[in-house]
Amino acid sequence: MSFSVIPTSDSAPTVPSATDQAIHHVLVVDDSRAQRLLVAAGLRNWGFTVHQAGSGAEALIICDQVPIDLILSDWMMPEMNGIEFCRTLRSRQTDRYIYFILLTSKSDKAAVAEGLEVGADDFLAKPVDSGELRARIKAGERVLAMERMLRGNNQLLTDTLVKLRQLYDSLDRDLVDARNLQQSLLRERHHQYREGAISLILRPSGHVGGDMVGFFDITPSLTGLYAFDVSGHGVTSALLTARLSGLLSGASADHNIAVMQTALGPAGRPPAQVAATMNQLMLSEIQTDRYVTLAYAELDRLRGSVRIVQAGHPHPLLQHRDGSVSILGDGGLPVGLIEGAEYHDFKAQLNPGERLLLVSDGVTECPDPAGEELGHDGLERIMRHLAPLRGNALLEALMWELARWHESEDFPDDVSCALFEYEGPMQS
């Protein structure tokens, strides 16, 4: 090949210093030592670090040892020609792209197509003109600069994804702990009294949710049973749920807004006052844009009498011994929406063998695949079907029926139920 070793000032513009470019290490591959030395001398004058190989096999070894940026390879070489060398190089797994220029006397289109097919980036016809070589190196420089930039961006993206994954895993662990903590607020999922039994179930739609159910004893024969649902989902709702749950815990008037102290000892605060007190606390102290639906029932276990307040929560259900269902309540305003909102409680009477069920709207508003909500009619239908079951078995079966209606166990909203089954004073 012919090559001008030292470019003159009258020739094409010189290549910028290699230190400013993506091309630093150049490998010249030719079985002719004289040709290699001639090309290498010119490349060194342009500021490149030049390496030489007399065969494709030798060149592959150098590529393993040196971060080669550009290869100038002769096409016609014994044992492994330029095409075979290029094909072998491209077949190797590497994260570093090498710009490959084939030097050839071949000019037919089939030869050029073959070179491109195996992975050559460019061609130079023999004899090589120094000006044309400089232009091809500049083209390679632009390609490699873009490749290195994209590789850097990809690495940055990979590193960012790794950090995000680590952050997600940490957050996921925190949410799992939060879920366990929230579930621990249900200290008992089933409690047996002599007069009957209370059963609870809580199924958040995510890690944590805004539903809560629970019970507490006010006096030896008086029990409070509640179910509430904080609007929204996620951590904020869960935090508010924990805060409100603390308002209905224990049998002390100092801690439980449903308990008041009288001269004769603890007594139950009327359910309507419980809703009004929670409404006032949310608007004055908690100060949140969330609201809460509440169903709170005061159970007289000896007499089977119940006082209930319904504040925007789904209607309580009373199931009779024959399996029929009565829907109780008239709705009412949610808690935490309107300053000074008024709430009204109502009474119900349980006979032995009857039960009271409080559910969240995750049950009544659960959709089927077509978008139709279960509703109170659908819940009533399921409860009639499950009438023979008792306690937690009933609630688990209700979850199964709800999943069959939704055709998935991944409910779109939190699901919670509180159940009181009255056996009557004869059990005392």
C-alpha cells in the first residue's frame, strides 16, 4: 500500500490530537512488515499509540491485552484473512466497540457487502491515500465518541436502576414491617364470650391500607365493636388508621373516646357522640384532608341489644337464624368532612342465633370483571349462602366468595369485616 507518512501543510486538515478524541490505540494488521511500519509511522505522527500484528491470530491476542479503539486490517492475509479476522472479533463478547477499517484492492460490490456483513465499519482501497485515511479516521472518531457517550449513559442508567432497586427493596421491607405492625393492631381476630363471639378480618389491597376493625370491653357485659375506613390508600391512610385506632383502644376513658367515667364506674358513650368526637378531633387536632367512614356498635351482650352509629360506612347487616338478612342504618355523614356534623345512632335487637356484620366498602363496592359492584344485595345473597358457617370460617368463606365474584384475590380496595354472633344469656 502507498501511504504518506508525514502530512504537509498543503494537504487536508490534520487529525486533532489523540488525547482529545475517542481513538487512542490503533492496531495495524498486515502480513507485510514493511507496510505495517509505513502506516504505523504516519499514525504516530498524528499522535496515536500504534500497535502492530502480522496476522489475525496475533491481532486477537493484542485486542485481549490492549484497549484498541481502531483497527486497520489488510484484507488479503494467509491463514486468517481480514474478513475472517473481523468476523471472529465481532463474535467475541465485549463491552468495548472497536472501529474496523478493511484495506483492500477489491472494489466490486459483492466484496464490500461481504465485509459489511461480517462487521467491518469502513473500507479503504489500496493504495491508501493519507488524506482519505484521515477522513475515515475522523468518521470513526465520531462513531466511537457517540458509542462511548451512549455506553456511559447506559452505565449511568444501569447504576441508577441498581440504586432504585436497592431503594425499592428497602422501601418494600419497610412496608412489610408496616403491614405486620398494622396487622398487629388486631390483637385478637377471634374472641369468645359466654354470650357469643367476635371475629375480625383485615385484608389491605397493598402493603398497608386504610381499613381497621376491632373491639374493646367497656364493662364486663358491654363491648364496643367498630369498623372504619380512611379515604385513599397507602402509607398516609395507614398512619391515620393507626392514629384513629388509638382513639378506640382500651377501656379507660382517658384513652378511649367511646368510654366515659361515671360515679358508678366506666360506661359507654352514646355511639352518636363517639362519631361526633372523632369528627371534632380530626378537624381540630389531626388536621388532614382525609375523611373516614365509621360504623360503631355498642353491644349489650347480656340482653342482645345494640346501639349503632353509621357515619358514611356501608350498612350493617343483621342475619337471622333462618339465614335471611336485614340491612340496618340510613347512611350518615363521613367523619372529618364537616365541622359540627350531627350524627344519630339507632338500636337493634339480636336474638339468640343471630349475628351483626360490619363490612367496609371494599366488600360492597368490589367489582366483577365487567365493572358491576357487588352491592348490599350481592352481599346479602352471599351471607344467605354462607349462613351455616360460623366465626372466622364464615369470614374466610366470604373472602373466597368475594374473590370468585372479582375473579381474582387481588382486590382493588382494602377489605375488612367485624362480626358479632350472639348466642344469648343462657350461655352465661
